[in-house]
Amino acid sequence: MAEDPWRNQLEAFGSFVRTQRQLAKLSLRELAELATVSNPYLSQIERGLHEPSIRVIKAFAKALDISTETLLAQVGLVGSDEESGLRVHGATEAAISADPYLTDGQREALLAVYRSYVAESRNTIKREKPAGKAKTAQEPRTG
């Protein structure tokens, strides 16, 4: 029996939503309420049994405090780096979240480390943007 890539994508999306919900320390019921969906519907999505609508994806993103683009990338509705020339935000987190060889504790630890690196990089990029290049301590300004 051949694997269904769309089914695999839905399962990965569901796993990503479940992991993000757990990391946000929300119960299934709490996320369902925040996203205005039923508990059984959310459970089916987390198990990869149901394809969520755009409205539901947006509601999950808002409730989980992550970008809609991240969730759309998880469900396969936005292109990858190669297709769009853009980095797919959340791809690394999704890979960690969906890895069946990691325990929940290992996933949480890896995600925490990864997020700290991303936050540090974002801060560095924000500091460098006005100058247009990396600052060096010894570089004199000429004017």
C-alpha cells in the first residue's frame, strides 16, 4: 500500500498543533474553546483525521500565539524555500515536534534551545539593520 503524502501532511500538521498546544500548556478543551471549535473536531485534527479550514488554522494560530503562515506551512498551503525564495518559518519546530524518536521532554528541550537561538539571531539582525552590516568594535566612523 503506497503512502498518501497528503495524509502524512495532515498527520504532521496535527502533531505540530498538539505539540504547540502542549508547549502552551493548554488542554484540548482550552484550545478548542479559544479557537471556537469542538473538542472532538480538535482531537480529529490533532490525529490527522480531519483537514482544517483556513478559518480554523487562523484561530489556532491566534490561540497558540504563532503566525498563521507557520500553520499554513505545516498543512502544506504555503511554499517552501525553494518554491517561494522565502524561509518557511516553523519548519524546524515542526520537524522537532513530529520526530517520533524523541520523547516529549526531549522535544521541549530542543524547542526551547532552538527558540533561544532564533530570538538571539533576531535581536542581532535588528541591531545590524540600521548600519546595513555587522558592527565591529574597532571600526572608526568617517564622515
